Amino acid sequence: MIRTALAALLLTASVQANPAFAQDAALSVSIDHAKVLKIDRAAETIIVGNPSIVDVTVHDAHTLVLTGRSYGVTNLVVLDAQGDAVIDEAVSVGSVETASVRVYRQAQRSTYSCSPHCEPTVTIGDSDSAFGAAAGQFGVRESLARNAAQ
């Protein structure tokens, strides 16, 4: 118990001593969700630190769409025609907890989307068996729907 209290105290002290660690990213988006970002000057160049974390699509010169691809933190730099930074910010991608349930069986995790009935969903971090089973079912269903539409 003393070790736990000491660890919590040290963590709190390190967070307070390092404001960058405690500060959230300026921009945040949920995984598998899109977020519209309006900018005041026209974008000429867009640079994403790690495009496997967040994807950026240009809607028009003043509107970008950020899509969360994977968990993590990266950065987004948008330059205007003169090469000046319009945006130079950290982007954080996290999970959506709304209407979801995570079931843990020892080290195995499964995620369910519950809106209103719980159904399995494909979520990064789930066990290979749960992820594979849900992905396989989604793939078969998508294939059936495509074939029916032809």
C-alpha cells in the first residue's frame, strides 16, 4: 500500500514538473471518426507526422477533415502559400467509450457496441480471436451485401 501511494505521488510530481506531459494535445479526434477543421488562411502544404495515426483530407483550401486511424499522438503542420505555419499542433487519437462495453477474460479482451443492443465490434487492442472473429463476420456480411447489389 505504501508503494502504491509512493508511486502515485511520484507520478503526480512528474506530471506537475513536466507540463507537456500533463497537457492534452491541442487537437483530438476519436478512432474511426472524422472531425472537420476550419482554418483561417488557405492551406498550400499539409504535413502529418504519422499518417497511420491520423489521416487528413482536404475538402477545400480552408477546410480539412481529420480521421482517426489508430491510437496515439502525432502532429499536424499546415503551411500557407508563403510557407508560414497556419497550424502546427499535436493531434491525439483516442478511443470512443460511448455506448461500448469491454469484456475482459483474464488477458483476453472483447469489445461490444451497445446502441441499444450489444453486438461485437472490431477494436484495436482486442484479443486476436475476438478481433479476427468480428472482422471475419463483417467481411462476410459486406461480401454478401456487395453480391446482392450486383
